[in-house]
Amino acid sequence: MEAVVGLLLMMCGVSHGVETYCDGRQDGAQCYGALGGTVNIQLMDSTSEIPRYQLSKNSLKILDVKKKNVITKIKEQRCLIFPGNGTFRLSNLKRNDSGSYTLQTFNSDGRTSGEWTLQLFIQAPVSSVLLVSECLSQGERRVSCSSEGGDSPQYSWTLDGRTLTDAELLSVNNETNIITLKQHVSGCLVCSVRNNVSNVSKEQKISTCVIGGVISAVVIFLFVGVAVICTQRRKPNNKSTKHKVVQNDYEEMMSLSCSSRGSKWRKEGR
């Protein structure tokens, strides 16, 4: 069913979500819109000098503008045409809005004066990014990056605002989006996830990992040290014991000597 509106400026809905822009004035242009969002496609420089133009999707005419009358076959009211700059806006985008769009212009005699086609692709935007890191046994750091939502997401990494180098990377797995950093690497690590309609990033401040072997060695050293100290405290003092034995022997000898002299003196006194 066709709807006729007596205005060149035709508003057919309110835009929501991500809004994208595309230059569709060249034949074969590729445009991208976010699912649930709005796409603005510039079809011409201006429509004021064009008596009539039509926009078709997959060979089905969806928009026909003749003089000041706008005829549309878009059932849902979610389109907007700007005659001043020749921009066509489509909001509340759906998956089935993807397709081939063809614009035809006509002169005052009704003859075709131009025709070009563009491709519109609808993608779900990336909604969030999760960054998780952990230290490995030899002091390396493994970091994984994942995202929610988003069609055909592309991942990239930066450290302190620059691309990671081979001197900092031990390994990269592009299928699982997991990287392993070498022992000395530290700074502000950022994982960015993007597609044609969105770009979301997550950052994390990382520091060098303490090697597990070093910790084990320190623990063993402390344990041995404590054991030695405890053993020394329990061990008797040999020097002190030996000194006491010698002293007791000396005192015993002196006692015997005095006893012998006393007996001798008593005999002589008699």
C-alpha cells in the first residue's frame, strides 16, 4: 500500500541506538548500519534540482519522490529524507534491511538521467569487552580478551598507546584472542574490539610477574633457616658442660689433698 505525503521532508520515525553515516553517491558504495540503530546515506548532493528520483531495494521500489510528493512503500514509519543535502535516513534497523539499494534520477521529460547502486549491511554492534590476565610459572603473563555482541569482531592490542612488538610478545593466538607477554613487560594494556559499526575497548594496568621458582626458593630457604635456629637452641652447650666437669675434678682433688695433709699432721702431733 502506497502512502503519499505532500512534503519533501518526510519524517517516519525516531532514531535509536548507534548512528552511522555513509556516502552513497558513488556506484558500488558499501554502507553499514547498526542493528537497532540508524544509518544516514547521502544519495545526492542535493535533490532540489532533480524533478524526480526513485530508491529501490533488491529491485523493489521503496521510495518515489516527484516534485513535492513523496511516495513510500516502507510499511514501518522509520525513514527520513533530507532534500537539502540528498540524505536518506533509515532508523530502527533490522536484519532484513540489508541488501542492494538502487537510486534512479529522472529529468523533466521523465527520462532516466542517472542510476547507481549501493550495498547496505546491517551488523550487531559490540556491547562490551572483558580482559583477563594471569601470571605463569616462569614469570610470563597470559592475557585473554573476549567480547559480547558484535558481528565479525576484530581484535587489536596496544601497550601504553602503541602496538605491541615482538620483543614484548611471546605468543599470539588470533583464534582465541589470547596473548602471552614476556617477563619484563609492564604498562597500560588495551584490548580493542571493533566492527564496521562499533569500537569498544578495555584497559588494564599490568606489572611484571614474580617468578614462581624464586618464591619457592625463598620459602625453602626460610624453612631451613628456621629449622637450624631451632636446632641450635635445643643443642646443649658442650663448652659449659666440659668446664663444669674440669671444675668438679679439681675440687675433688683439692679435697683429697687436704685430707691427706690433715692425717699426717695428726700423726706427728702424737
